[in-house]
Amino acid sequence: MTSPDRLRRWRLVLGHAAEEGTGGLSDRDDKAMDGALAALYDSDKNGTGGDGTKRAGGLGGSAPRVARWLGDIRTYFPTSVVQVMQKDAVERLNLTQLLLEPELLDAVEPDVHLVGALLSLNRVMPETTKATARMVVEKVVREIERRIAQHTVAAVTGALNRAARTSRPKYRDIDWNQTIRRNLAHYLPEYKTVVPQRLVGYGRRSQAVQRDVILAIDQSGSMASSVVFASVFGAVLASMRSLKTSMVVFDTAVVDLTDKLDDPVDVLFGTQLGGGTDINRAIAYCESLVTKPTETLFVLVSDLYEGGVQDQMLRRVGAMKLSGVQVVVLLALSDDGAPSFDHDNAAALAALGVPAFACTPDQFPDLLAVALDKGDVARWAQVNAGQSR
């Protein structure tokens, strides 16, 4: 027999129309939760049902009512659910313009999707809202930094250290710990010692080669989350002396934001989400930044829907790879999973030896390490990302 609590949950999920089968709601908090859900999910953007009749839900265009609703959902739902409901409210009820009001921004639960919505409005945002919006964006950015910075630095440093090692070191440059580990198979019990067949040494600092990283980020509207995460990664990489990091964002135009990488919030407010896409133009600009092809990693983050010249775009990628540039194409750099993308362009890139796949922010440091170590990115994608094309 169905328990009362299960019936209650089904009633909240299915709404008022299911009340005859599940029973009503008597608890005050349950009624408040039901009201918050009905306001969002029992109304389309026009406040009417699919048959054209007026529905009970909807938030209308009233900022105070929206603010109360935002407060209600934060009271009755966990943070993860609040963030989903906020995202749905912006998309379903066309609340984007209301995000320009500071009192609403004070009431929201900051997350990556909210930052994307704010960035799409930053060109029309009034001065009275910008300070509050910047605080919201900064809170999300700092949380992402705490999540990814340490792992990124450790992974990149490890890759660069491995690249700097030599198998013919001078005596003072021998890495004895690594040498012993690599030669344990040559341990002689009778002498209680290891006879090294291969020495592992540290690279001399004077001989170390600085690696170049170029990030090219598609800022079309569908890439909002990827823009946020890429900006934070760009700032983390730019803080490392062993790397020279450049970052450009593009739609039909290309904007170089490298000089803003000391603060990812500045990077984000330098973007303009939405508009068309010219990947070919972006790659052409990035080609001009390549001065040491064999020591350069080029990361393109795009859904590959090309509005420019497709053949030229593919030729440019092929030429970069042939010159020695390590090329990585990410269909998304976010927690949202595999996006909609141009399968034909992804297949054409794979034919050039450049797999295109989605990657989460938590996986990206390890991907960077493989790429900087000049490892097999395609193999890594098949094992870890599962989105290789």
C-alpha cells in the first residue's frame, strides 16, 4: 500500500490536477512549496495553459513578487534544487529583464547559469545594478577557483617537471628517488643494492622551455557555462610562471582578453554572450600568437557551429597540428554534459587527428597535464571523457 509520505511527494510533483488520486496538502510548508512550484511549472511564458486557458501559476512582471518567490524557494528547497528552479524561471517565464534589478540579485542563489544570464545582459545593465551583479559573479568565480585551482597547478606542474627531466643527467642533477623507482627491477639481493640501468635527472632551470597555452572560447549563448569555467582556468594558468597564457573570446569578432587574466571577473565582464560564430576568424587570430609551435598548446572551446568559412577553419587546424602545435577541441567545458554540436565538423577534426569531446572542470586539469606532456589526448578522451568524436 502506498504510504502517506509517498502520496504527498507525488502530489507535489504532479500538482493540483493529481489531488483526487493523491489527496490534498494539509501542512502549511507543503502548501507553500506547492505554491512555489505552481508559480513556475503551472504557467508558460504568457501565463496560459496549452489550451489557451488561464492557469493559476505565473510570476508576472512584478519584481516584488519575484523577490518573494525567490525567498520562498530558498526557504523550502535545498540549494541544488533552488539553482535548477532559478534557471527554469529565467528560461520559462522570461525573467531575464528582471535580473537587472538589484533587489532581485540580492535574493538569488548564485550559480554558473545565473552568471551566464547576467553576462548576456552586461551591455544593457544599468549602473545601479552592475555593482550587485559583479558581487554575484565574483562569489561564483571564487567558489570555482577554490574547486579547481590547486588541482590545476599540481597537474600542470607535474607535467612540466616530467617534460624537463633528462635521461642523461650530470651527477648533481640526478633525481635519486625517481631513478631508484625506475630501476627496482634491477635490485641485486646479494649486494643489497639497485644497479641503475637508466638515470633520471632534473632538467636544469637554465635549459627549461616556457610552454605557451592559447585558449580560444566561443561566446555564443549556448556556451555560457563554458565561458565562465574557461575564464577561471585562464586566470589560474596565467598565474603560473612556467606558462605563457593567452585567452581570446569570439563570436563573429575576436576579443583578446589576455591583459585581464589577473582577474577572471574582469575577463567575464569583457565577454558578450550571444550572437553569431566565426571560428575560422578566431583560429586565424590565434595563429598569429604562435611563436613556438612545438611548445604551444591550443585549446578551442566551441560547439563547432561555424558561421564563417568551414573549409578554411579545418585547414587552419590541420596546419597548426602539422607545425607541431598540440591542438585540443572541447565541445564544452562545464558540468552540463555533452551539448548540441556540429557532428560533421567534429568528424572532420577527428579525421585530422584532433578529437572533439566534452570535458568537465574537474577533469580539465588532468587533460591539461596529458596535453602539456605531449601525451595521447585522443586516448585520454576515450577513457575519461567518453565523448570523443
